[in-house]
Amino acid sequence: MVLLIDFDGEGTRLSDAQACIPPALKNRVFIIGALTRPEGLRAQLGPYETIGLALARDCRENTNVTWGSDLLRHNETELRRLRQHVLPILFARPA
């Protein structure tokens, strides 16, 4: 499960959200989001659909072009976990 939240510039928002996840599910829940409000992300990177496609491309190609944005780079730890667990499923290379 991927939880998309607004961090609203709050340094404890991730740990607060993680504390609400039952221990048995922690390894299967990923929490990502814009550092401030999503409107700032849209103003910086364009329409949400464009952002989503660029983030998916970064995941597929194992790059950080969009994920490296100052409003998204705080997701690095969760993104690393997400890529490790989900990349082989979503972006499996044909044999």
C-alpha cells in the first residue's frame, strides 16, 4: 500500500504516520508525498498527471530526475524501499 500524504513542512509527519501502521504491515506500507502542499509541487513541476508519469519513469529507469526535486527528495528512504519491493513487479523486464 502506498500512502500519499501532505507533509506540510512538518518534520515529524512521516514518523507520526508510521506510528499509526500496525507492526505486521509496516514492511508493506510506503508513505510518500510533497514536502509542503501539492499545489507547490504542481507549480514547480506541472500538472499532476505529468508529475506522476515523470515519477513512474524515474522508478522504471532508476533515476531521480523528478524525485530529486526539492519538494520530493525527502522521500528518498521510502522511495528506496518502494523500488526494492515494487520495481520488479510493476516494471518487470520481458524475458
